[in-house]
Amino acid sequence: MTGDIAFEMKDITKTFPGIKALDSVSFAARAGEVHALVGENGAGKSTLMKVLSGVYQADGGQTFLFGKKVRFSHPLESLAQGVSVIYQEFSLLPDRTVAENIFLGREPTLRWGVLDSHRMRTETQDVLALFGDRHQFEPDTLVGELDVAQQQMVEIAKALSLNARVIVMDEPTAALNDTECELLFQLVDDLRTQGRSIVYITHRMREIRRLADRVTVIKDGKVAASFDDVPETAQIVEAMVGRDIGHFYPDPANPDEVGEVILAVRNGGNDRLFDINLDLRAGHITGFAGVQGAGRTALALALFGADPFDRGEVTIDGQPATLTSPRQAAKAGIAMLPGDRKADGLVLMQSVRDNGMLSARAFSPALGHPDKTPISTLDQMDRAFDAFDLRAASYEAEIQSLSGGNQQKAIVARWLSLKPKVLIFVEPTRGIDVNTKAGIYAQMRELAQAGAAVMAISSDLPEVLGISDRVLVMSDGKIVAEFGHGVSEAEVMHAATEAHLELEAS
Amino acid sequence: MINRLKHMNPVFLVLLLLFVAIAILSPYFLQPAGYMNFFKRAAPIAILAVGQLYVINSGGFDLSAGALVTLTVIGSSILLDGDASATWWVITAMLAVGVVVGTVNALVVSWLKVPSIIATLGMMITLGGVALTWSGGAPRGYLPENFRFFGRYLIKDLPVIKILPVAVIVMVVICAAMWWLMHRTNYGKRLVAMGDNPKAAMLAGVPLTQTRVVAFVMSSVSAVIAGILLGGFAGVSTDVGVGLELQAITAAVIGGAQLLGGRGTVGATIAGALVLQAMFTLLNILGFPKPIRDVVQGLILISAVVIAGYRRRRSGG
């Protein structure tokens, strides 16, 4: 059931120095509907939403909120009129309670300016009640103790406490696992039923199918397509990338491409991992599935020496290997592409080149010339960037100005300069648009074909199944099941949760 | 061309304007004796600032540099007590003290996880105490001529520039070496990457502890060298190094170095040190008393950070 138009943006144009970010974009949503806003990174989705909320001011066009013309010059103004944006990066204070975060900046006070903490608590309780029994925290819980999904609920609660009638969610599932996603979807359903208007920004087709009433595709700052229902996935993807993307996942390895065991773990363990026995073969992509906290990331960190095994043995090419620091692991031929690029991968203020060259420079003589290391020269790095079709205004540009996909390419190039034997990809396509995803999958396959053992860890289950020759399922720090290519999502999920349930029951 | 000017670090323009102002007010400044004297007095702070830049680019502060300058001057005068034949081993010993102090600073930060501002504050107080205890509270001994050579001696009768202070040669040589290490070696790139994002640098294979040790040693050794120059032209006193660490940080910030690491160049830092020295000279010519210098130093420190932030926001779009 959909109601009146909640907001309407007409012919919005926004220019940044040297780039037309939005070119006459029109976009609207009704009360009580979920309008999915999709497009590649850098297409202009976030800019459009920032115009709506008053972070940016449009150079041209008009915005109407409930029929009234508005022009917000600051996010606080739009917030007061019932427009809330929940960004990918939360704006929560970890050392404050849920209630304090929800009322941040507008705390109710008693006389003499004394904080009315009782009212904060009860009003927070009222808002949380809208979630039914799905929130497992209280107004007094410290936000730092919550997991990502719960923190997102706090952000949503904040919007609800402001009585937001328009809620924008910017890739809300980027950091969530499947169970948490389902919880979020239910919350979004509730918000829709309450008559709120939701703009849902995402890359994931599954979520569009599950949630959206309408879909608008933005490409290069323009509306590429607008659907009043949810069309076939292919139609959406075609509008996004402007062409047929063909095979999304590359073919699995031929048996003759699979080589020797490169890395072997026997009875490996630490405080989060138990009885890990694992063989990684040249030419093979091994995917790891499991619920959040099952130990997939812990395994990657153990192999990469960041959080090492304290029991068991690891061999590389049959030789015992000591992996007690990332530097040692890298020397032994292991590379890890971290899932959180910004926090763990990039040196943001440095150039694309400096980011690409970082590992080559880290493993070359300290006093050697930084552009002519024995591992890679700057020219070779530039050619690697070219080969990956890395797009930047200039390779001298700061890497923070690039899209997620191009940043990922720079980090891949960084590691390939060391010619690693084992490549561990953690969340290889998080925050990366559909078109670039296919390129990254193709690259992972090429690396395997070139003789590397590839490990893929992702909370996007279709991705793990699509890319892997073999899927290992983890649960509670153990490897609990193994499947070949072509296994169904249901089988994997069953294995991932079954073991969990058995453990809980015992 | 205009575009290049726009992207040029404004510190160079400010420096030029200050030079013009000083030259107009005091034509003596245009004589070789005038500007060479200026560069001679700027030499210790320029060297200290570039040493400090290593620590700043690594993401830290070195507050112990000023106290180490004092310790160098006091310690050298006591150890030498006018004995010219001892100069070389005393200088060697003092440089060794610099290496030890820098290493301890870095290891306290790396191994004990103490923030550098606290670790080096502790070192500053400790070194100050050592210098006071050793000297008994008043300067003792004196520095022989061959020790003071570096800070005081002028090479005369040269063509064009006529005179050249040895301190200026020391400044040029040390700064050139530190420019090379920062901007033309793998080490320098690792250092800046570490200051930008230590976790990402570590996960890319950068040896953080080793990188940090070298950065702090560069700062401490530059403090010892600055101390040798200052002992040369100012003589022995117990407050010779007071506040120099803050001047060094100010100079780096005026040069556009980003506090907490990841961005800063040697050239601009030297320009920042010269701006600071030129500002002091200008205030001197205008007849302002010494405390006004401190007020001005404080104000330009804050303005430099504000301007740098403004420029970044604008260029960042």
C-alpha cells in the first residue's frame, strides 16, 4: 500500500570542479514504499542523497517535501523536517550508551540544564519497542559493545526517534552477514508498513528483489532507467553497466590446471581456531563460508601472521613455515587483501603509485631508490595498473579520490609485485559495483591459472559459491564441511548453521 | 603556470614576503654579512625541524629534542673543559647519546605502547634532570675553539658571497642528507606510509618498529648537531635548548606537515624554519621585546594549521 508522494526531486543538477556529478536527475518516493536506488560507485547516488539531506546544495532543480518546496542548507534542517540518512559509516560514539547516542545533541533536560536521563531511557525504550523483540540490547548498553548490525539498529532508532518520514539507507547490508541482513529486511518491512518512505541504496540484486517496490538506476550522474515495479535482474544490471555483462563468474578450474599443494596446515589452532587441517593447491580457488564469527577471518589472520596459530604446523611447498607476523608471512609468499580497505589496506593520503609500490618498498633495501626497487619499478607498477584498467585522474592522485573498485586494484597490484604463492582475498568485492565485481572475479581466476593458490572469504554467499572450485564451511572456529563447485546455497547454509545448532544443543 | 602557483606550498611565498619586508626595513640584510648571519642563526632550528619532521611524518612528536640540545651543550663543556684534543671523541660520544635517546624513545612507543607525546615528554624531563644534575645547576667548563668552530667560524674572502659560516655548510649538508633519506629512499616512503595508516603499512609488510627507531634517532641526532652549533655561537648555558622542540614542531607545521603523520616535505619544513627565524628577525628590527616573539610564534602556529586545513578542504572538494 503506497500513499502520497513523500518527496520529489526535479531536474537536480550538481557540478563539482571538473565534473558534473548530477545532470538533471529526477527522483521521487511515496510514503509507505521502498524505492531502490542503484548504480555503480561514483554514479551519483550518494551525491543525490546528500543534496536531499542538505549536505550539498544543488546548482539547479527543485526539491519538494510533502508538496512543499524546500532548500536545505544543512543536514540539521532536513533532519528537523523528517529526512534521515543512515550512512555506511555510522556516526555513533562507542563509549556512550544507546540512549545517549540516540539523543546526542538534543538531550532532554530538567531544570538547571540537568540531563533528564530517565526520559532519555524511556523514550529510547519506546523507539526500540518498534523493533519488537528483535533488538538484543537496552538503552543503557554501550554502543561499543554492540556488533555492526546492532549499531545499525541504533542508527535506525535514532532516525525513528526524530520521527523521520523519509529514511535513506546507504548500502545498509555492506557489513552484515545473512542472518543480520534478514533482520534488517524485516525492519525495513516494518518501516514501510508504518508509512515511512525509504530510499534503499544497494548493489545487491537479491535485496532489491526482496525489498523494493520501485527501482531507479543512476549512471554517470543521470537517470539511466526508472521502473515502477521490480524488473528482471538482467534489466537492472544492463541499465547499470550500459551493456550485457555476460558471464558474471568465470568458469571453475579444469582438473589439469590444479597443481601441487602449496600451503598445508596440520592441526592448527589458536584461541579462536581449532583443529584446522587445510591444503591449498596451486590453481585452485578455495572459498570459505560460514556465519559471522565462524572463524573465516580468524583463519585468514592466522595464515597471514597477524593473529598467528599457536598450535600445529604450517608448511609451504613442503617446507615448515613460521608465520608470526605479516612481514614473515609475506616473505614466505602469502598475501592478504584485507576486507576493510580503508582501515587495513590503504595509506589514504598517498598517491595511487605509493599505495601500489608499498610492499615492494617494504621488502627492498631501506636506502634503495623507491622508484627502482629490485621487486618492481615504478614503470612496471604503472603497467600493472594499466593492465588492470585502474581508472584514476592520474596515478599521482591521492588514492582516497578513487572508487572502491579502483582502490582494490591498486592493492592487488601491490601484492602481485611480490609474486605471492598464496593469495587470501577477504571480502574482495565489499562496496564494489557490479561491473567491477566481474573484473575482480576474472582476475582471481587468472591468478589461480597462473599458479597461485587462492583463498576467498566473503559474507556474500552467492559470491563464494560462484567463484570457488571448492567451498569449506566454518563454524565455531572449525572447518565443518567441504563441498565442490556447484553446491547450492541451501546446502552450505545448512552445514554452516547445523553444526552451530548441534554445538549449542550439546 | 598559474595552476602550478596555486598548488605551490604558500610557505615559500610567505618566506619571500618576509625577506622583502626585512630587506626594506634593514638594507644591512642585503649585504652578505647580513643574510649569512641570518642563515647561520637559522641553521640549528632548520636542522631540528627537519629531524622533528621524521617523527611527525611517522605519526608522533619528539618533545625531548630541546632538552637534548641543552644536554649536548652542558655535557660537551663538562667533558671537554677546554681540552681541544678531546673534541672529536666528545662529539662522537654526544652523537652516540643521540642514537641511544632516539632508540629509547622509539622503543617505549613501539614496545610499551606509550603515545609518543608522553614518552618524549618523559624523556624531556629526564634529560633536563640529567643536565642539571651533571652541571650542578650552573654552567661548568668551557668549550674549546675547535668545538666552537662549527657554530662560530666564518670562511672569509670568498667571491660573490664573500663570507660563508661553517654552520650554514653544516645545515646544507645535513638537510640535503635528510631530504635524500625522506624523499629518495624506500625508507622515507615506508615512514610516510606508516604515519598515514600504521595498520595498513604493517599489513603491507612495513617493519614498524625499525622504521620508528630510525625516525626518532634522526630527530635526536639532529638535536645533538643543533646543540653543537648552538654551543658554538651562543656558548654554554643551562637554558640553551628550552622551547626549541616547540619551535621545531612549529616550523614543520608552517611548512605544511600534517600532525599525526603521513604528509610533510623536508623542503617546506626548512622554509618553515626560515619563516620562523625571519619573523623573529623582523620583530627584532621593529623593536618588539622577546615575549612578543612567543605570542607571534603561537599565533602563526595556529594560523598555519587553520590555513593548511582550509586548503585541504578546498582542494579535496
